Amino acid sequence: GNSVTQMEGPVTLSEEAFLTINCTYTATGYPSLFWYVQYPGEGLQLLLKATKADDKGSNKGFEATYRKETTSFHLEKGSVQVSDSAVYFCALSGNTGNQFYFGTGTSLTVIP
Amino acid sequence: SAVISQKPSRDICQRGTSLTIQCQVDSQVTMMFWYRQQPGQSLTLIATANQGSEATYESGFVIDKFPISRPNLTFSTLTVSNMSPEDSSIYLCSVEHSATNEKLFFGSGTQLSVL
């Protein structure tokens, strides 16, 4: 079946540090992969996505590359800011139906 | 994009009571979903709210416990019935907006605590 395994948090970084949040998946077929972000008190928002192998999603300085050979979609940012403090969810959508599968979320706190 | 208003944003309820959560979207959408986010766990799909017909429930969720209404293309409700402390979770409304490239939009969620 489909599932997502996400790096556990919480993660605390200093401003301008490099961020990596690991995400691996199990899926049948060719899923689409997503990173969602949830800022305090708000709903989940799409951060970036990739729909096929070797695609790179990017937004707001964040990047993730769809690696089929390692079944991974790790989130990276070269220099985090305090405003990046949020919970990050990795997710996949199967190629049939509308079912989304989410990781458990990784809480990131960036300190000045 | 789609703007989703969900209410209440949080509630504290007594065991055995029921709570209805409302989800209002600012545009017509085909697909509306209800998710649950239990403490420390990932989001789990409860059901797909179908306009004009019964909701489609995922394994482990039943209509008697989580009745859902979808009277039109912009509104849905989820009721958590006969609540117990195990129902304490965040409940999220989500929509798929076919007119945009973004697959899913989420409401801000309802934080439910059952005493």
C-alpha cells in the first residue's frame, strides 16, 4: 500500500542554518509528491510538489527532488529564517482516486 | 485559490455529546474531504463529502459516528457523535479545486478536546 515516512522532530535551527527534512515513501505506481506547511494557527498550505521522477519542486527557497531510485522527497533550504518556523508535512497522492497519504509532520523552530 | 472557513476553531466537549463542524468554501468545488489529525500522528482521511448523496467513508470510519452533510458545492458539515476522549483531535476540511494547479486546500482546522 501507500505510506509516507517522515523525519521526526522537533527540529530547532539557528537563523541562516541549512535545513533538511527527510521523507521517504512507499507507493504502487507513480505517485505525485507534496510538501505542505502549517504555520501556527493556520491550515495546511501547499509548499511545493513534484509529479514525476527527477522533478524538482521549489518555492520560497525550499526545494525537494522526486527520487524514484531511493523513494525519497527530502525537503531542503539553504538558509532558514525565523518566519519558516512551522510544521512541515510530506504527502503523496496515488495515481488512482483522490487519496492523500501524509507523514506525521516535522515541527521546525528557527531561533534568531 | 480556494478560501476555506471552518468553525468552530476549537471546542471542549463532554463525553457522550456531539459536535458539528462547519466548512464553507468561497467557490464551488467538486471534491470536499474531512481529515483527522490525532496528536503526534499524520492526517487520516475520514470521508469524502459527496454533494447530494451519502459520504464515502474510509476504512475504520462509519456514518453513525461521523455523519456528514453536503447540501451544495460550497458547504459541508461533519458531526462527531457520542464523543469520547479518544475523539480528541484536530479535524480538517479540505477541498480539491479543479480550476487551479494546487491539488488540495485546507481549512484551519477544529481543535476538539473531549473530557
